[in-house]
Amino acid sequence: MGGISGFLMKFPSLIHFLLSLLEKIPARLPMPIEKLVSRVSYPRTGRHLQRYNNRGFRLVVGCIPYRYRESEDGKSIEEAIEVLVINAQNGKGILFPKGGWEKDESMEEAAIRETVEEAGVVGVIECKLGKWCYKSKRQSIYHEGHMFGLLVKQELDGWPEKNIRKREWVCIWLPYICM
């Protein structure tokens, strides 16, 4: 099983991680939000800066964006945390924002850039959730993916892939149930 479904199956502690964030103090962004957003006004194209591992797998990074819903009496913690999902480019299925990690940026900068480009949100990276390998359905090549938890601080009205991506906040359990 590949893609995000494979990642969630391989790392069942994802829900536990998100719930434990209630007790953590957020880290700092690797650069100011204004500078980051200006870097992704237009999505990057081409593969000349792409990174590959020693097995030839393309390295991709992404985020699982989350937020805390307004407190409501009687709601469990699981119901108080929402994750942001986006539609796949072909319109079939939901996924978390991810994309290529390029040579001129850190892993965290690439994860934030991809999240801004695809989902139009900016936030604070909490920590790396893990990695998984999968075979691309479109290009039939292998990828090594790395995902981070991202506490969303701002939703942008406009973002580079707004016309091809829909974003939706869902309860923390929905992506797991949809596998």
C-alpha cells in the first residue's frame, strides 16, 4: 500500500502524536512567514534541483497540517483536533500536501513550501513524523517520503494551486477511516 494510506498504516502513532501536541510548545518557523510566502508565489517546476537517495528514490517531503477547533463543552480531544486534507490533482481521493525536496532548501523549508503551494496554509513545524517509501502511480518511480506535523497559524486566501486543489478541515480520524 503506497501514498498517504501506506504512511498512516506504517505509523499508527500519528493520532497519538497529534493528541500529544496539546502539551508541546511550538518550534519556530525556519524563516519569517512573509519571506516564506513570497518564495512560493509561483510553484516551482522542473526536476533539475530534485534530491534522490542512494537507491535512486526521489525524496519528497510534506506536512500533516492540523489545528485545534474552538473549544466546545463535551467534545473529546479527538473531536477538537482537525487535520487539513487536499484533493489529488486528478480529483480522486484526499491526501496531505507533499512534494519534491530540492537541493537549495532544508527538509523543513521544502515541507512548508509544498504545504503553502498545495494547501495555502502557513504554520509551525512541530517535528518529523516519519518516513515511508512508495511507488508513484503516475510516473512508476519510487519515492522516499518524509512527513512533519504542522500547527497551522494562517490560512491564505490565495495560493499557487488554489485553482486545482480544494482544501478541507476534517476530524482527526477521517483520513485514517478513508484508507
